[in-house]
Amino acid sequence: MIRGLYVAASGMIAQQKRQENVSNNIANIETPSFKKQTLLVKARESSKISKESDGVKTPIGEMQLGLGVEGVTTDFSQGLLRETGRLEDLAIDGQGYFKTRLVSGEAAYTRNGSLNMDSEGYLYNSDGFPIYGSKTEGGPSEPIQIDAETFSVDGQGNIIDSEGNKLWKMAFVDIADTALLKDSGTGVYITETGGSENEIEAENAKIVSGMLEASNVNALEEMVKLMEISRSFESNQRIIQSIDETLGKAVNEIGKL
């Protein structure tokens, strides 16, 4: 019976974690290019129970050990492209990423193309990450710094001034296996290996100026999940209350006999 308390409690903890995950998705509905995440919950392996008599073990069943959180998966499907009318806003149509770096210098990737330029001409997205590129074909990748007052970006990531001169080529790449990407917790993704060996050319993607990619979170779907989580939490709560009442009777009534 005590085991039932632990099993029900593990279910409540798992549902609490799921609620935090869904709430985070809902909170980021308006975040450009945000990718929804799903918490993986799995039943723990049951333990076999047996009794021993005269040195012989006889199986009598299994004991369930409740639920455990296995991790988080990210849905990298593309969100809707929304027109903003702002030329500095760039959306990626297809599978690809703008390249940036963390403060530590580790390569990172983002689809957030809401760009701004600081006083020195460096390009940053709205999350505060510098956008990387190269001045010449095959040149070193470095933070993009633009001297021109006005510029445009074509579908391949070429930055062009008002006279048609090519200034920079944005580091626009894809990742061979998105399963290797993990959220850094700062609005960009990094690879498990921390290197750039998983980068490939973004062949099936293009950059669209004047638009932003919306989050791929479905508000209705997430609200349904919240209701499901609430009911599951309440069910486990009632189980604990029932076991608690039964234990109370066992102690206060049966114990008197």
C-alpha cells in the first residue's frame, strides 16, 4: 500500500513537469522562430517480486515503480511566415539556420532573423546574438559589420548595398541531423559535439526579407494538453487521499483490536 503512495506521487511529479513544459510553450507563442518542446515521460521498469521457501524462489508478481521523466524533444517543423514590412526582418523558408556563437565562443544556430544594427554596424538578432558571415567566398566566418546605411539580403544570404555591391555572405547552414541539436537555454541551439562538423549546405531553404517565422506552437493543442495534465494530476491526488484514508483506518481502528 505504501508503494502505491510512491507510484501516485511519481505520477503527480511527472504531470507537474509536463505542465511546466506546456506553460513554457504557451509563453513563447509570440517568440519568433520558437520551436515547441515535448516532455518525454516513461514508466520505470517494474521490479519482479518472489518469495523464498526452503531455498527456492517462487515468482509472485511485479511491483510497478511509477513514472520518470526521460528528457525533452524539440519539434523543428517550420512555423508560419508573417509579413512585417521591415526589411531587417529575415525569415528562413525551409530547413536552415543563421550561424552565431555563444559568449564562450561555441558555435550556435538560430532561426530568429529579427535583426538590428548597433552603433558600430554589427548585426544582432532580437535575442542579442551576433549574426556571422564572411566577406569573401570561402573566407573566415566572423561577426557581420556593415558600413552602408542601407542594405538588402537576397534569398541566398548575400548582403547587398544600395548600389548592388555584395558586402557579406551570411553564414547560412543546415544541420545534418537535427537530433544533435539541443537548446542552450539562451534562445539558440548548439550541437552535442560542440563543433561545426555537422553543418551542411542549406540547399532546400531560402531567406525571405520583410518577414519573420512565427513560433510553431499550436495554442489550442497546448490548452488541451493542460486540461489533460490537470485531470491526470487530480486522479493521482485522489489515489493518494484514498490510500491515506485507508492507512488511517488501519492505524486508528484495526490497531485497537
